[in-house]
Amino acid sequence: MTKVAPPGLAGEYMTVHTFLTGVRGIIAPFAAFYMAAQFGIAPTAVCMAGLIVLASLVLLRERKR
């Protein structure tokens, strides 16, 4: 995360990153269990894998900058 932060703002970026990681850690299990109950394990896994690929593509775009 600090590699994409503008010079001098790495601390602020890490603060936001840490906060959002905590929020994700609280919400994600509930969302995953709900999705698994509603749609099944396989569609939930495919959806989550797609989100991982999407996040990776966003980071690749940032790396090129």
C-alpha cells in the first residue's frame, strides 16, 4: 500500500488501509455465509474469486502509474 501512496502520505494511507481491513474482517464472514446459504457454495466461491481478480487488476493498474 505504501508504494502507491504519494510521498509523505504513507502513514495516512496505512491508517485508512488498517481501518478498512478491520471493517472487511467484520462484514465479510456474515456476507459469505449469507451468500452461501442463498446461492450455494460454488456460486459464492466463483463470485469471491472474481472479486479477488478485480482487486488484483486495480492494483496492477496502479502499479503501472
